[in-house]
Amino acid sequence: MSSPPDESGPLLDAATPLAPPIEAADEPTRVPLAIEDWVTVVIMALLACITFANVLVRYFTDSSFAWTEEFSIFLMILLALVAGSAAVARDRHIRIEFFAESGSMARRKRLAQLGAIMVAALFLLIGALSVRVVWDDYRFDETSPGIGVPQWWYSIWLPLVSFAIALRAFGLFVRRGRKTNYRDDEMDRAAKAERQAREGGIAAAPSRAADPGSAQNGSNEGRR
């Protein structure tokens, strides 16, 4: 009498794709990356609460808060800037991989440093120019068109976050300059690919052995 099949989990055959590898943890940085993460959480929570409260008020009173649209737009713009800072720090911005991931390790290192320093220069320029905008808003007592609060309450965040992104980009430039173990990274990726291929072959073997009838039919067809 044959033993019951193992129910610990499904068996993979050779055609079943392997699960994607777990991404490595963030690189260690002098300023914790949790700052951008928690600011993002707070902004998303504020947006959800404001939108939900506005829906309830509009449903029960046929009117809405006048300040919600203006404040929500400000929060979404701030969210994009904060997310951009996190993407710069983690080196997750879009790139053309044909150029960024090809060539020698020294070439890739120089391209990564070039991209980081260009991002830093761009946001330093944006921050410097936006300081004048904030000063004009404050000097001329500009008010927001929706609820009439001082405009500089909103515009002051542009130079602040721009300078923060520039600092994150400069930190990435320094880390890419210190990173010299590109050869070790290549060896780690090759070892990981080989291990995944080996696990795929081991998982496919029990699935073929679990169906002896198919193997016998195959041998009979071979004799014919």
C-alpha cells in the first residue's frame, strides 16, 4: 500500500517560475531613511482623513470644507518631494539600464557618481531659486487663492525639501565612491542565480518521481 503524498506544500515542476529573490536591506546612511518613510506615512494618513471627513460632511450637509482641496493639493506635492528624497537616497530613480548596468565596474561606478552629482546640482539650483519665491511671497504678503492663508506657508517647503534631496544625492555620491566591491556583487549575483537553478531542479525531481505511471508509459513508448 502506497504512503499518502506529502502535504507540506505544492511541488514545483521545471516549468513553474521561481519566487523572486528577496531584495536586500537599505544601505546604511548617516541620516536614517526612516525619516522619509514616517513623513510619507503621516502625509498619507492626513490625506485619507481629510478626504474621508470631506466626504462625510458633503453627504450629510450638502456642502464641503473649503480648505480641503487646497490643503490636499499641497500635501500631494509635498508627498511627491519626500518620496523623491527617499528614491534618491535608495538609488531607485529610473535609469536606462543599457547604459547604467553595462560596461566595466569602474565605468558603472563613474556613471552612478555622475548621476548622483547631477541630481544634487539640479535640486541645489531649484532650492536656490525657490528661496527668492518664498521671500517674495513673504515680502508682498501673498495669500493663497482658496482660503487666504499666507502663501509662504506652502512655498517654504520647496527649498527645504529641495536642499534635503540635494544632501541625499551628495550622500549617495559619497557612498558610490567608497563602494569598491563590485566584483563581489557580481559573484554574489552569480551564486544566487546558480542556487535558484539548483533549487528548481531539485523541486522538479520529486514531481517526476511522484507519477510512476507516466515514467512507465514513457519507457513503453521508447521500446516501441
